[in-house]
Amino acid sequence: MPICPECESVLDFDEEEVDEGDVVVCDECGTEFEIVATDPLELSKVEEGYEDEDEEVEDEEEE
């Protein structure tokens, strides 16, 4: 089972069910991680403003 790099709690997702680019959230500390690789599993902490940047790009495309 995957372990949260921030708080060392068990992350509640099946490693076989995620793909690169998916975002998972630690139930204990709330930190978001992006799946960078699946074999072996590699997580990257999602930085603050990550979703805001995506929304801004979508808003600009709609204009």
C-alpha cells in the first residue's frame, strides 16, 4: 500500500487503479499528490494554485 510522503499514513487507493497524471489526496493530512509514474509508483506533491492555473487556462480558452 502507498504511504503519504508528508505524514506517513497509508494512502487509500489501489496502485493498480491509477494512471499517470491522476491526483490523489491523503485522507489524514489533506495533501494532494499527482501520480508521476505507476511502475514503480512515484508521487509528486501538488503545489498550491495547481487547480487555479488549470481553471485560468480553461477560462482564457472560452473567451
